[in-house]
Amino acid sequence: MSKGRVALVTGGTRGIGRAISEGLMNGGYRVVASHNANDEAAARFAEETGIPVYKFDVSDFAQCAEVLAQIAKDVGPIEVLVNNAGVTRDTTMHRMDREQWNAVIDTDLSGCFNVTRAVIDGMRERGFGRIVNISSINALMGQYGQANFAAAKAGILGFTRALALESAGRGITVNAIAPGYVDTEMVRQVPPAVLEKIVARIPMGRLGRAEDIARGVLFLVADGADYITGSTLSINGGQLMP
């Protein structure tokens, strides 16, 4: 039954999101991706993959409700949701201003609520749903200069567990993935000397690949994964074993 289910991947046109979108498409899902920043990259993604792309701000509750209702009309009811959209505004606490805090909390954490709230009623009515929330290794171990990001990503883990409890009797599973350091455009901007130290702390001896995360998503959203809920899947090469 997984074949043909409509799957929405927020922040799904670049990096980890793109790999998830492509992985789901190759797995037979009808994928829709969202973005809110790089129009050029989104257009290129849509042309290269054939996946429809919708632009909206996950931090805007009303906008989420409006656009997701349109997606349901255009493509079909969303049965699989991957909350991947996120931003960073890294700086130490004594330099962080309220805008830097709000930007990350509103997008990374409140965005999970806004998008999920727009689809949860339909999932409950149909008696089926798969929700995967993308957290981070830094939710579990913290990171210098990322109090906002670590707080948002840790909040996602609590959100995941609570929603899993609420949804288990309705055929809906809710899980999280906590990626480690993945070879994406953002990580490649880290100075080489710093990146070398990061890799030295990873037992597998390499950065993760976006496809590693996508495979985890495919596992969790499968119809046969119906007994896995409220879990956090750490994909980090052994860097942290919670």
C-alpha cells in the first residue's frame, strides 16, 4: 500500500530534504516538496526530478493551512509528512538577540506544529499516517553557539513523543531522526581544520551522506513500520550513542 501515497517533505528541495524527496519518489510515493528561500534551486529541483514544489513559510500557521489544503486538492490528501524545514542562526548566547532566537524556534520547532496541525485531522479520519520529524545530534549533546538550534531540535523530540502517544490508536506513527554531521552545502562551509576535527570524532571515519538519512525515513514511513512510534533514530556514524 505504500505505493502511491502522497508524501510532503518540507525543506525538500536541497540537502537532506532533497535526498528524502528523491528517496521517497524512487520508493513509489507521490512526493511534494516545499521551500521558502532559494527560488532558483527549487526550480532546478522541480525540473530535474519532476516533483511538484510549493513555496510557503512553515513558521506561518495560516499560510501552512492554506497551502496544504491546496496540495490536498492538487495532489491528494497527505498521508506521509516529513518535517525537515529548518534554519540556523548560530552565535553564542551572550551575543544572541531575540530575532536570532525566534527565527530558529519559529521555523524549526513551531514549523513542525504548524504543518502537522494542518494534516493531523485528515490522518486521524483516514486511520493512517506517517510523520517523521528531522531533529539533530545536537539536540542530544548540545553544541557551542547553537542554544537556539539545540533547543528547537530537542523540542522536536518531546513533540514527537507526545504526538505519538496521542496518535497511536489512530493508525498514525510519529518518529524522529537525529542526523549527525552530514555532507551538505551547510557543513561544507565549515573551515577544513574544524571539519577535520569533527570527522575525527566519528567512529565511522566519515561525514554522513544525505542518502543515509533518506533511507531512515523510508524505513519509518513504510506501511510495515506500524509498530514503531515515539522513537528517535540516531544516524550519526557512532558519534553519539544515546
